[in-house]
Amino acid sequence: MMDRAAREAWFAGLPQGIRDEIDGYVLRDASLGAARIIIDVGLASDSVGLGDAQDIVGDRHEYYGDRVARQPDSPLDPESLARRAAGCAGRIVAIEVVWDGDTVHDWFTELLAITEDPQGQKTMATITYSAAERYLGREGVTAGRSAPAEVAERVGRALAEHLSVPFHFASPDTPDDQAPRWRS
């Protein structure tokens, strides 16, 4: 793994067009696209793998700061979630929380409405660490809990209660994208 100075030197050594392309992805908050370009141009010649690519993208995000057009947070208030749920195709039979992750947000939770007739699922909210911390504010997280899990459990239980359906979160204390899913 490269240290920060090595990452900056590697990036500065790229042709201007490739730097512009990477920064274009970063400025649109499309980190996976930026990382893909970095790996495409750096893996064979410089052994730049996923870890270094993630760090370089993170460096570029830090460099641009507030200029990055961040994806908006999902609304987490009860009225917005109920309105989203009302727009689901099919009858909602459960509210479920699952873990997911990516190179930008690390682990995050997805609040899902599970439907029948037709059978499927619809994302009600994506809860990243930063969104969860903003939601919790001064209240903070219960000891030993992850902020995205805490928020997902709170808003998910409230939505399930509002809809009079079961709530399911198979792995509230440990990120696990292979945890058992809800079944009717």
C-alpha cells in the first residue's frame, strides 16, 4: 500500500486527461468510476490495486471538499418514509434492514419494503455513517452499535409499526451482507 505522498506523486504523474477523468468522477461523487479508472491505468504498470485506488479517490475527495456534488441523504422522517412506502407496487408484507458496502461509504444499511403481489423489494432509504451521524446529532449511538444500524433500526421499526407489518434486521450488531433475509 502506498502512503499519502506516494499516492499524490503517482496521481501527479498521470497524463492530464486521465487526471481530469478521475477528478470528473470524484466531483460527481462517482467514486467507483474513479477507482475503476485508477485500477485500469495503474494495475499493470504500477501495481495499483483496489486499496490504493480507494485511498487515491479518498485523497481526491478530500482535495475537492465541498465542491464534490454529494449524493443527497435519503429522508428518514416518518412522513417521507410512509409516502415512499405508499408508492410501492404490491402489498408491503415486511420492513427489512440489510447491510451493504462500497468504496466510498464503507458499510451502510438499506431500509427495504418487502412486497407481495408482485413479490419484490423497494429501497426506502440508504443510511450511510455520515447520514446516520447527522440524524442522531448530539444523541449519539448506543455503546457497541454502528450508527447506520442504530438509525435503520429506529426508523425501520417505526415504519413497520406504522404499516402494521413485521420488522426484520438479521444482523443489527455486526455488518453482514450475507445475513439471512426475511421470508413470509
